[in-house]
Amino acid sequence: MSDEKKEVFTPAKDLTYSQAVAELEKILRLMQSDECDIDRLAALTRRATELIAECRSRLVATDEELRAILDQQH
């Protein structure tokens, strides 16, 4: 059996956009520090990728919604 502990994260879709960005910034600072444990690197990279995808999705959806609103004004 593996002694590796799985990190438990709140699903990205359950975070606000600001919470997701804050978590991404925290992960980035950790990865850039000397404190980043190589055993956590893959999990942190997976999490960062998940958060980036969720943020990108929300930005695209918001952009589309704003364009639709502005199009109605013209």
C-alpha cells in the first residue's frame, strides 16, 4: 500500500472566481518557493490546471453574456 496522502480540494466549480484565482496564486507561490515538496508537485499541477480551466470557462461565459447584453443595446 502507498503511504501517499491524497490532497482533498474543494471542487473548482464550487469556488467563486476570486477564490479560484487566490488558490492559483497560493499554488504558484508554493511552487516557486523552496518549500514545495516534490511529492506534491504533480497534485499541485493538476489542481492548478483544473482551476485555470474553470476560470477560463467563467471568463468566456461572462464575455459572451456581456456581448449579448451590449448587442441588445444597439
